[in-house]
Amino acid sequence: MADDCIFCKIIRREIPSKIIAENDDILVIQDIAPKAPTHYLIIPKKHIADVRSLSEADAHLFGNVMLMAKELSSKMNNAPFRLIINNGPEVGQSVFHSHVHYIAGKKMTDF
């Protein structure tokens, strides 16, 4: 984990957050600036700055992210959802610890 990363601090419980779900590899928290009625962040506990920084050894982590999204959906009666990964500041990544936005609860036609 990175000492100065806000998500690493949340994972270490140094910064409070509303935790939605957790397992050995993943932490899911409520987004502090939600864009929809349901807006969670699915965060691998391993610090990986962005998708370009993934290694072959990290492949299982993003499989676990997808399984967590499935689990979240099943807890909401299999409601439709959108997953978003921002990779780089030019497209909106503001925290450089790879994570996936899980967004649901409203009709979305654009991105």
C-alpha cells in the first residue's frame, strides 16, 4: 500500500468511509460525491495506480472486481448497473489507486 494514497488510508481504516462490502481482495465504499442513487467504488486492496500498471499477476484482482459487481447487483434484485474505470487524469481519474465506479438506480443513456 502507498502511504499517501487516500484509498490505501481508507483500506487501513485511517480515514472513515461508509463500507458497503469487503472481502480479502476488495473493499467497496459509498462514493462521497455520488452521480446516481447508488454509486459505489470497488477498490482492490492492492495499490495499483491505474490499469496500465496492472501485471499478469494482478489479473485475478480484476476478476474479483467483476464478481463483486455481480454480488452487489444480486443484493439489489439484479438491478441494471454501469461500471466505469477512469484511467488517467484526462478522462477523470483523480485518485491514482485503480478502482471501478459501480453506478445504478437511474436511467443512464450517455457516458
